[in-house]
Amino acid sequence: EYWTPDMIWHGPPGFGDIHGLDGFKQQVLKPFYSAFPDYHAKNDIEVADGDWIAATGFVTGTQRGDWMGLPPTGKLMRMRFSDFWLVRNGRLAENWVMIDSVDVMRQLGVDVLKNIG
């Protein structure tokens, strides 16, 4: 009820763009909810201006399923995020998402920066 059926999700690096509500549900929401079934999101800042809404905050959860190729670790993570939404006709039409995936992977036991440099 909140999204347009033809919505576009502009994901962080590693995800890319997903077109359509069904693709968003199957490719983003379902895997995330399966990996972090106890997730909790908290917006620290929310801003709205005209057709734009933005929020930044943290998501927490325990990794109980595969996520981004990483098998379950049982570890708790705290993910910083920023979201920007474009509203059309009272519904969310586009969403730009930024997450600190490097820090999340570190919390889950993977040092993605280890061999850089």
C-alpha cells in the first residue's frame, strides 16, 4: 500500500537497481528478513521536503541465514543506513539506499579491506 507497483530500488554497491515491487520483495526484503529475522530499525533523523523523504539510523539483527554470500554466523550486527524516497501520487516511487556494508561484514567476521592497498 506504500509503494507504487513500478517502484525502483537503487541499492548500495553489490545490489544495483531493482525495478518493480515484486522484484524488490523477492530480491531484497525476503533475503534480508530470512538472514536477520529479529531485525529492528530505528530512524535517528527523518526529513521531508516536498516530494522527498529521507531517514538515517541503524538496523540491528542477528545473522541466522545466508546474506550476501555469507553463511549464518549467529553474530549480532548494527548497520548504519540512509534512505531517500521520492513520492509520487502519495506513494513511494523510488528509493536510494546507502548502508555501511564494510562495517557490517566486519561485525560478521569478514574483513573485506584486508587485502586492499
